[in-house]
Amino acid sequence: MLRNRIKNRLLYKYIVSYLLIFLVPFLIMSTIIYYNSVTSLRQEIEQSNINKLEQVENLTNERMKELATLAAKISYDPRLTPYMISHGYYSQEAIEELKKYKANSSIIEELFVYYHDGETLYSTDGSYTIDNFMKEKYQFGEWEKEDLISNIHTKIPLIKPVNNVVIKNEYNDKHENMIAYLFPIAPNNPHPYGTVMYFIEESTMRDMIQNILGESEGNVYIFNENNQAIASAINDESISEEDLESISIDNYGVNNIKLNGKDYSLVSVKSELSGWKFITLMEANQFFKLLNNTTILIFAMLIVLLIVGFVLAVLLGKNQYKPIKNLFEITNKGRKKMADLEGGNELETLRKTITHVFEDHQILNETMYLQKPFARDQFLVKLLKGNISDGKEINSLLHSLNIQMEDGHYFVTIVYFEKGTFIEDNLEERENVFNILSNISLENATAHGIDLFYNDAMALIVSMDQVANDANKERQKLVPQIQQYVHETCLFDPTIGVGGLYEEKHQINRSYIEALATMEYKFAKPQGSIIYFEEISIQPEQSLGYPIEEQMKLVQSLKQGDQIVATETLRNMFTNLSNEDLPIQVLKCICFDIINAIVKTISEMGLSKYILDFNAIADFNSIEQLHKQLRELVLTICEEVEGKKESHNDKLRNDVLDYIRDNYNMYELSLESIALKFQLSVSYLSRFIKGQTGVTFTQYLQDLRMEDVKRQLKGTDKPIKVIVVQVGYLDVANFTRKFKKIVGVTPGQYRNLNR
């Protein structure tokens, strides 16, 4: 447990460091972005609601101006004077004129004109006495006759909310809250002689408000200058009139208030023209619903970024820690003592370990100095066997072991002594010969002896300096010198096998193998000969088998189901075999290769079941018999492949043509869409359809559509345009010309002829 905690201590530090690097700017930027976004969005929401209310205010002002203008026009209209409107003959003309004025405003429910000298109210559907007006036309719950008379004698424009009004008619009574707008005539006259009175349904004002505010979830109110609610749109029934009266509506803009323990947002604007106040009142969480959604979205994004940052910190920490961890595990592999690890992390442990490594390295160097001869021999043996293939590593070891080699060409010689030269009684002499060979001195070359531990052979690695002339000739000069040196110093006349020349040190093992190969021929040479590898007489290699192109041709013809090419290729292969003068063993090997190629191909195609008796094929008695058996198998496979191709073509033909017949009435049907549907190329599909139907795709599609048009012209009464569009054409005129060109008559004439 202690080791695990120590091993992970540095990893935790890396992760925490990356987290701090990420978190500090992240928190600062997140705070700035959040507050800027929320503040900006809050201001936009508030301003948006204020703008909507101002639109309601502007629209209402425009409608009120229209009503004032209508009142002014009425007051100056000669057809609407007290005389004209009350005259028995001209009154009907005056009523028609009032209807025109009413039609000029989209919000008026009814229009009345009253002149002070009389007791009559004139409207678009006739005249009423005040009593009849309040009984037959309207029934007011809160507007008494005295109040009405007082109001219609007003000297200034007056707006009065009238609730619970019953509108009388011959079918059924209608209950509605109304707004009465009374305008004295003539305008701006201190002594008006009449009044124009407009009735506006509160629902009309409410619809006008809702059209501007949209799907608002709160309540909307319009108050007159006396703080009377003249119109309202109620969505929140929990706000009572008492709650409304307790609200101070003189603070304009956006305000937060509390009602019934809930937070509400109050938005209000005031009309400078009419003095009216326009108010929206809704719960704060609904008012700032978009703000809340945005806040949640921002928090979600920040949390995702935080998680991503944490994951990245962990990944970066692990990535940073990984090489240290690997080095730590390598340097501490097999350590049992934990005293050096306590109180430190991996880096501290690595420092201590590296210190130990340097100390151990010093001791090792001293040991290697004592073991240098042994290390030298081991290195040269590995070089001969090809165990070291890296040129840089070879040069490094040569330098470490103080072994001198020339940088030019390299070859290996093996010195063969006569059998029995060295026996147990004269092993010291063998050692002496080895030392002589190890210290041989050559001109422009260096030789290093290696004891092969054969009783009668030793190896020499010879490195030559760069030579201007032929390096092979230089080698042929050096080898006799080696033989002469051995003869003079050891009094032996050895046979020497010589490997080829190579330019890289890591290729020395090849020369060594070639030198070993000469051992097979030393018995055919007299003792004391020099045998060069390249001079060994080798039987020329026979050309066995058959060209690979023939085999590839056979395989492909099988896959394509081509009987002619397959049987012809097989016949050519066996004809060539019969004409070749090959040993029976070679001939059998080639036959088995042919069998293997055919069987492998059949297996890959999933047709192994057609190989009825594999043993009978493999146990052939003659080339003719094998040829006959393989020919029958090839014919069977080709027939099966061809059958599958035909079956596939039949299914594809049925599927494609059925698809065209089912969808020919689609305008967008095309070769491209069908090719995409069946995963075919457009060019292949075009050729395939023509091959199966005898006509092009365009002609086939046109024929189907024409037949459908003819059928519908005969059997239905649908308009020609409808029929043409239903079968997939959009240009009716172009189709008509095409139909006449093909059939000889127009679609209409064709219908008449076939009825």
C-alpha cells in the first residue's frame, strides 16, 4: 500500500497542477461570461417587454386619434346636422352616413350621435330615446340613466369603462364589458352642442393587445388617467382586483413586487397623449423564463467544460507521468527495500537510483576491464552469427572493447586443419596456433581470430581498408598471405575457405555462412587449397512449374464462371507439363500446386460442396486422369457460378422493374435515384434496363405514364391537368404535344373518341 501511494504521489501533483492551470482562468472567464450574458439578456428581456407595451400604447393612441378625427368629421358633416338627422326624409341618408363612419374604424362596436336639444340617440341602425336605448338596445348593470345623461353632456373627451353590458338583439343577448368613448362636438368648442359616443368591446382591445404581446402568461391592463381599468387581458386568475388596487402603478419601467407571497414583475408605460397607463403583470419566473433557460444552458455548458477540463487534466497528467512511471518501474524492478522510497516521490527515487547506477557502472567498468578478452571473443562470435544487426551498436561495441577494424570491405575465412591435427595431448599447441592467428599482421587489413571450438577449424574476420582498385583482387592477395603466415609460424599447411566480400559490418555473418559452405567441398580439394565461395560449382537451377499468369488466368475464369477460358487455360497448363522433361517428384509437386489453386479458389467462393471426392482427385495415377477430373470439376463450378449470375440478374430485373412500375408517377423518379436505391452505378443501370426491356429507361418510363393517362382518360372524368400531374408530369402543355405526337390526337380528343 505504501508503495502504491508513493508511486501515485507525483501523478496526483501533475493532475492538480494542470487542474489549477485550467481552473483559475476558467473560473475568471466563466464568471465574466456568465454575468455579462445574464445581465445583457435580462436587459434585453426587460426592454423587449417595454417595447411591446409601447407598441400597445402607440396602437391605442392611433385608434383614439382615429376616433377623435371621426368625431371632428361628424361635427362638420352637413348631412349629420341636428336638422338633417332628425328630418323625416333626410334621416335615412344620415344613418347611412353614420354607417360609413363606423366602417372607418376597426375597433368600434357601435357609434351614437346625441344633440343636446333633444332626447334622441342616433346610431347606425336607427334612433333611440334614452329610455329605449337603455332598455331595448343595451342593459347596463352599473351605468344609470342620470349618469348617462350627465356623461353625454360632457364638454371634454371622456372614456368610461362599462362592465356587464347586455347587448340586446332578436336572437340572443350578448354579455360584454364595454368601453364608452364620448367626444363633444364641435371639437375644442367651449359650448359643444352634441356628443359622439363610441362603444368599444373590451375583447376587441384585448385581442389587439394579445396580437402585440404574443403568448404572454401574465395579465395586461389599461388604466385611464383616473386609474380605472378600461381594458384587461387576464391569464393569471390568482390576481384579484384587491391585489391590483394595492399596487402602485406610478413607477414606470420594470419593477419587482410581491403579491400573495409570490414575486411578480411589473412593466408599465404611460401615454403622453392620453395619460393612459399600460401594465403587464406576471410571475417573475415566467417573465424571466428565457433568462432561466439561458442560465441553465450556461451552467450546463460550464459544467461540461469543467468535466472536459478535468478529463484533460487527468489525461495530460498521465501523459506527463507515463515516461517517468515507466522509468521508475524499470529502475526499481526487483527492489525489495523501501527505505529509500519513504518521504519522497518518483523523481527523488530516480535521482537516488541513477546515483546508484553510476556507482555500479564504475564497478562494472572495472570488472569489464578484467573480462575484456572474454567479452571480445563473445562479441566476435555474435558478429559471426549475425546477432548484432545495428551498425551503430557494432561500432560502439568495437570502441568499448578496443577492437580495431578497417572501414572498407569485410570477409571471413575459415582455416581448416587436417583432421587429427589437434588432439587432447596437444591442446596447448592448438591454443598457440589460435594466438598466432589472433595476432596476424596484414598490409592495409586487420584480421581477428575466433575459436570455433571445432578441433580442426578456426575463423578469421578480415577487414580491409578502402582500396582504389578491385577489392576482390586485394582479397585474393591477402588470403595467400594468411596461408603463408600460418605455414611459416605453425608449420601446418591448412585449407582455407573464403566467404564473399561485403561493405557493411552487420553483413559479416553472410560471409561467414558462405565460408562454412566451402566445408562441403574441402574433401574434393587437396590439403592446403584455397576455396572461394564464388568458385564453388553449383548445378544450374531448373525452371520448375508454369507461369504464374496461367494460374491467375485460371482462378479468374473460375470466379467469372467462364467455361471456355477456364478449360482452355487448364488444357494449356497440362499440355506444357506433358511437354516438359521433368523428374516425377517435381511433376507431382506441380500437379498438387494446380490442385491447391483450384480447390482454394472454390473454397473462397463458398462452393466446396461440389468437391465430391477430394481423395480421388489427390490420388491421381496420371496427368491425363488428373486433367480429366479437374476439367469436370471446373465445368461444374463454372455452370454453378453462371447459374447464380442468371438468378441474380432475374431477381434484379424483377426488383428494378417492379420499383419503376410502382413509382413511375413520381416526378423526381430518375436513373440516379434508382441507382442510389439499388446501389448500382448509373451507367450499369442504364445498360441493364435496356438489356432487360429492349428500350431506354426514359422510353420505358414514358410508356408506363402514357398507358396510365390513356386508362384514366377512358375510365374517369378527372380533368386532364389533374391526370397529367398524377402520372408524374408538371408541364401540361409539353405533355399534350408529346401525347399528340405519339398517339396522333390530343388527350381531349382521345377521351371523346373512346367514350
